[in-house]
Amino acid sequence: MRTVIAGGHGQIALRLERLLAGRGDEVAGIVRRPEQASDLLGAGAEPVVCDLESATADEVARHLEGADAAVFAAGAGPGSGSDRKQSVDHGSAVLFADAAENAGVRRFLIVSSMAADASLSGTPEGMDPVFADYLRAKGAADDDVRSRAGLDWTVLRPGRLTDGTGTGRVHLAERTGRGDVTRDDVAAVLVALLDSPGTAGRTLELVGGRTPIPEAIAAIGG
């Protein structure tokens, strides 16, 4: 199985690359900067240098040719402003979905965020305005992906991400309520979703929990 990951140098993506490469899969990660390539090689992934903010869908599609699955795990990241939330978290996700369809890659996972909502009005009390823009951008990207008949999509919406060691136990459902989840466990759930075509067409929230990942996937029809 060959998987191409957008945002290949991200913290979740690097974990996902290690897991996929460790079981013998082919995995490629799309990165913006050539100096990031060595970290991907260390994770067992093929680095592909391509800036999703300036590339065309046809250019990105060439990197997806022959892939079995595509994972959008990119993000503008902490410290970025509203403009980049729109250009990366929304615009690049749409471009990557376009490219997957152009390349004939049906299985498509997108890493979103708890509470992502394109219709979020204004800035809720106590929320940073840039974070509100982030939630709108993520929600718009999710809406776009979910509208595509040409993709077997799954939207994964983790709770607050932590760097603790993964437990392999989670709460995965359409609605989980707020909570924390380790990046290790997010990556492990992404692997399980890739292996579970029955989860296509689902939008799932993810937080830490008590259910082993295989059982959590089985419980939602995977």
C-alpha cells in the first residue's frame, strides 16, 4: 500500500510515516522546504518537496499517481495569522482533494479539529480571533471534502493534542465531547482508518479513552 501525506513534516504526519513504514508500506510526505527531507527519510518516508500554497492541482496530482490513499495532515501551525489559516488549512486541503481526484486516488483522510465549523459566527467570547478563523477554515475544508463523490473520505477531528506516550485506547465517535488525545494515538487511529474502508463517509471525533483502537474502529463499522 502506498500513502501520500500532505504536511509530511508535521508532528502527527511524522508519527504516521513511522507507523506505515514500520509495517512495510510505501509512504511519501509532501513538504515545503528541502531541509525537512532528512527528517522524513529518518521516519522511513519518501520526501516530496512541493509547496501546496503555490502548486496547481495537476502538479500535486503527479505526486499522487499510483497511490492507494491520501492523507491531509497539513496546517498553518502556531503563530500563523488568519490569512495562512485560509490558504493552508482550507485552500491547501481543497487543492489536495482536487489532486487526489485527478490522480484517481479514492481513499482520502483529512485531519481536522474538534469544533471545526465553517458557519462559526464572529469570535465567541474568550476565543482568540485567529483561532476562530482556524475553526472556520478547517470546517470549510471538511465541507468541501464531504461534498465529493469521487473520494472515499473520512474526516477525523481530534481533541486537544498532547505529546504524551500513546495508550492505544481512545474514544472515537461522531460526538465524543471535549478532551485530550496524544499525537501517538491520532497517528495510530489514522493507520486503522486507512485499513478500514467501512469508515468512509464518516466524520469522527477522537479523544483519549478506554477502548482499544481496533475495537473503537469496529464499533463504528470499520
